[in-house]
Amino acid sequence: MYILKYMKIVSMAEARANFAKFIDSAEQTHERVVITRNGEPAAILLGIDDYEGMNDLIDIYSNPETQKQIQEAIAYNDAHPEETISGEEMRRILDERLAREGSDG
């Protein structure tokens, strides 16, 4: 399994003994922990922010209209590269907007 290569894998006994530590790590560092039973993956511990993000992605990918809009935006950007901006530039724009909105309220 691809996903297991990038996660911490622990037995159920180790998970029980270090549960608070694993929860802290999931919450603070976004580390995901695969818990095994009899050597086989049985569950995954992940932070609530990661879980909510996964649910948001499921909502996006399961909505045909949203998928269509994403594909149209990608096609438009591919056809008009002169109009696209870098991720770094977008971050700067968003940071400026947040600063303005924060000073307005």
C-alpha cells in the first residue's frame, strides 16, 4: 500500500501505551499513525484538521459541477499562461488581503 510508506506504523499495544503522544503529534505536526492488529493495518489516527480537509476534498471531487469548473479553469490557464500567477504571488496577494481585512475589523 502506497499510503503506508509515509506514515508511522505502530502496534495496538504501542498505540495504547503512547496514545496521548500520538494525538499530540497528529494535532501539532499532522503526523498520521497507522495502528496494526496482528501485524495488519486496522486504523489510522490523524488530526481533526487533516480529517476535515479530507472531507472537504471528498466533497469537491464528488460534485460534478465543481469538477467541471476545475477542469474549465485548468484548461483556461493552460490556454492563457500569460494570465496565470505563481503560488508565491498568490500567497502575497492573499496575505495582503488578510492584512487589510484584519485592519478593517
